[in-house]
Amino acid sequence: MLTLSSLSVALYVSLRSLDKFRSINFEIKSVISIINQLIVRRG
């Protein structure tokens, strides 16, 4: 049985990792958009 404190710690850790994943995902999307703009300019 999980206590409330350990549950909140687990929730905090999962939210932090989700935040890191979001920032990585945002960086990937911005790189992809830059590559797409370069392709469009050449074509």
C-alpha cells in the first residue's frame, strides 16, 4: 500500500520526466521545421 507522500513523490518524478520529454520533443520539432524550410527554399 502506497502512502500519500510516496505517491506524491512518484507523481512529481513522473511530471518532471514528462517535462524533459516535452522539451526534447519541442527541440526535435523545431529542427524538423528548419529542415523543412530549407527543403522548401531549394525546391
